[in-house]
Amino acid sequence: MSEFTTRPEIRGTFGVVTSTHWIASAVGFGILEKGGNAFDAAVATAMTLQVVEPHLNGPAGDIPAIFHSAETGKTEVLCAQGPAPAAATIEHFTGLGLNLIPGSGLLATVVPGAFDGWMLMLRDHGSLPLRTVMEPAIAYARDGHPVLPRVAHTIVGLSEFFAEEWPSSAETWLPNGQAPEPNGNFANPALAATYERLMADAEAAHEDRVEQIDAARRAWRQGFVADRIFDYLAEATVMDVSGQRNRAVLARGDMADWRASYEEPLSYDYHGWTVHKTHAWSQGPVMLQALAILKGIDLGAMDTNGAEFVHAVIEAMKLAYADREAYYGDPDHSDVPMEHLLSDVYAAERRALIGPDASQEQRPGRVPGFEHLADAYIARAARDFQANTGASAGEPTMSHLIERRGDTVHLDVIDRWGNMVAATPSGGWLQSSPVIPGLGFPLNSRAQMFWLEPGLPTSLAPGRRPRTTLTPSLAEKDGVRLVFGTPGGDQQDQWQLIWFLRFVHFGLELQACMDAPLFHSMHFQSSFYPRAAQPGEMMIEASFGESVIEDLQARGHKVTVAEPWTVGRLTAALREQDGTLRAAATPRLMQAYAVGR
């Protein structure tokens, strides 16, 4: 008799789509049914997620994606993370009396990246016309969709703030002055009109598919979309989480000059699997560092739901995340010692620091020539920034924290030819920034991940990418390829690490790994305003059992026990060497689904 799982593991040979919302998964699979490939399906899925999960992502947000092309045989990264504007200097921000970049409002906006990124993927790797791919999202925005209770509750919690401070957001999210009822039909006609015009204008100007997509990109960054954004920003001064009203520093030239791009992934071999991640402009390498540390520990001999396993993984993650805070940043602007951080010698040094008790210290490694960055992190993690927390910061989190805060989405797609995409779109949440009048979407607040302290890889600087938390994964072994990921801010690489370890060491199937209880550390400094570190703190689902929790507490972990089924939002899809496809989605929050045949 097979082990019970909350949902069947989807299997087939035609195609699979799994995402954090059932409507988006169905839309993506519909694109495959129309003859589209994984790239067409990923774009349609993502644009639908912008409509049905607007508290988690939007068109002016950001995307990292890792994908494999059956045609080229290459695995690549799509970088659609916009950089800081030209006027985004430390001096400007500190001159406003700030010591942290606000987590909401206009000042924290970087160049919007999501729309251009999806269009670049569609142009270069998709096959279907622009209209076919965009129409489902337009229809749901125009005609409405059953609004998630979480979205409705988020809007209710912000309704007074929207009405008083962000009236354009009130117009969009509070039609006729009323928040939507949970599961009621909710539409965003302004967003539908924006996407319809982008598509129609491109079709009117060009017959060629590629030229139409490029025309839509131009209209976004230099045409009517940019006009409306900068007409609004010319006058707008809005309240943000700092408790003061601030203006944006984003300018026309920032948006007009930027393009999404491709790059090689960062890769690491672990027990026969090659794991591909984004580079250090994201937190992606932290999972690879944790794998390097754990490679020398016999995890397979442990109980996957036992205290020994949890302790080893938590302590490894603390060490890896300390290095993230000290050394990561945009490699185009900073020297990141990644070869050293992923070396066997360094991993052995870090592994030796894991003892029987929970560490309460921030312990970045001492990388030769970079010791000052380690010292700076230790000092920064202990600093009290006296941050105002009276307004919503739009911080990615999970259901056990306050609902006004945002999160992220994730999608995985594999088609019958072996093309595959893992993407983690985020930013541009409805609670992050006021809606641009007439467009139906807000800007992002990703600049909150920069520091206003000079000399760091993550110091605010014009043209530099913020060190995002967004981090999809692609792994391969002996002709088998696997794509996976999760929303969750700083927890993304923690939950993915735990899921992957269980898959590799314990032989669990995709869905069984999804259903297993999860945990994470809050020890290190948060990527989001107000940037607090919580030494020794961890969260664990109650389903681990009292004996495990008591064991962890005895080891010195400061344990917060979460309700069962509240930690993690993973999805995954796999292609066997013979072309068999498998997919799974977490039951947590009851909205993620895998579809396939």
C-alpha cells in the first residue's frame, strides 16, 4: 500500500504546470493544450498570477527564472531584476533623515522588471502569438475571478490607509468604496485595459510575432505605460512605512534604458545531482553553500522528521545565511568571493562549527581579503535601527504572520519536448506602493534590500541590482531534470533545501516531500524592512511532535511553534530520462495546484 499524500502526484508525458494558484496552473496547461511550449505556458501562468494573486506579485515587480531549452540544450537564468535608479544615492536617502530604506511607498522603487522579462522569454523561446498568451490574464482582469480570502482580508486591513493616503489604490482595490468579499468576483478593469492596449497597439503596428513582442516592450518602457508612470511620479509624494511622505527617484531614463537579460547559472554538485541557482544578486547561492556544508554530514542516517536532522540543517543554514549577509551582492558591481565560499576546504571549516548546541552568534566566515565585510555584518545585525513599523511594509512572509504583508508566487512548467521553467515572480504587491492611475498596478519596493551604509556589496548605488530573496531552482542527474521553488522571502532557500534533502536522501516522492512538516531559522538579519535579526530563533510546524520540539529547545533553539500546514508553499515538477513527467504542489494555504497529463 502506497504512502498517503494530501494530493496525487501528477504524472504524464504531455506536460505539467504547477503554481501557487489553481487558476494560473489551469491557464498554463491550457496554453500547452493549444500547442504552446513551456515558455509560452510560463508567461501565461505568470501574467494570470499577477491578476489572481495581486497581493503577492505584479507587472512592475521582478523575476528570476531558471530554464532549460530542449532546442539549445542549455540551462540559463533569466534576470528580470531591475536595478536602482540613477538618482538612488545613499546621500539622497540619508538626507531625508532615513537610516533604512522604507519597505513601502515610492522611494523604494527600482526599475520595474517583470513585464520586460516575461516578454523577453516569450520572444526568444516561446512559439505562440502575443495575443494567445496574454488573453487569459486579460479576461480574468476584465471579467473577474473568485478573489482569494487572503486577498480580501489584506485589502480590508489596508482600506483606511488606502482611502486616506493612497487614493489610486482605493479606486482599484475598493471599487465603490467596498473591499471585495472573500471568494466574490473581483475584476481589475484598468489592468485589463493596459494589457489590451499593449497587445492591440503591437498588433496594429506589426504582423511579425517577434516585432509585436518588441513593440509591447517599447510601449512599456518608453510609450504610454511609461508616460502614465512618470506623469504620476512627477507630482506624487506619498506616505510610506517610514512615517513620512516621500517621492520616487525613478526617472524616465532608468526605465527606458534597462532590459532584462540572460546569464549562466551558478551550479554545485551534491550527491550526484547538479543544482543550478541564480548568482549572488539573489540569495540563490545560500542553498548551494548549505549543501556544501551538509555534504559531509550523514543526513541519510537521520530521521527526516527528527531533532538531529532539524538541528543539523538549521545550524548549516545559519552559517550559509551569515555569509549571504556579509558577502553577497550584484556581481557586476562588487567582488563576490563565490569560488571560495563554495570550495570544499571552506565548507569543511564551516561544518566544523556545527556543535551539539544551537549557536546564538552571527558567524560569517573569515574570507581572506574580505574580513571587513564579516565584521560589518556582525555589527549591523546587532544594531537597533529605531525603525518605524506603524504602516504596512509589504514584507514577504507566511500565513502565521499578519495578513497585510505580502508574499511571492512560484511556477514550474515542463512540456513534452523537455523544455522547463522555474520562476519566482514577486514585487509590485498591492500593499507595497500606490497604484499608478489608469494602469491598474503599483510599482515595487525592492530597494528596501539595500543598505545606507557605504562600502558593502549591498550598499545602495545607482545601477546596482538589489540582493533579492527570489530564488528558483533546477537540478539534474543522469538525464533527470527537476524544477522547484517556493515563495517566502528569506525562507525560500530554507524550505527548498529541506525539500531537496528529503527527496535526495530519503527517496520520498515529490508530493510526499511537499506534505512533510517544515521549519526555518529567523536567526540572521532579515532582507526586509525593518531588517531585524532574531538570534537563535526558529519556527517549526507542530506536526513534528512535542518530543522533537522539546529536544530542539534543550539544544538551545528558541522555538516558535506554528500551526500544522502553515509553513512553506513549495511546488515542483520533474522529467524522467524516458520523458515521463511528474508534478506536485503544497496543500498549504489550499490554493497551489499541479495540473498535467
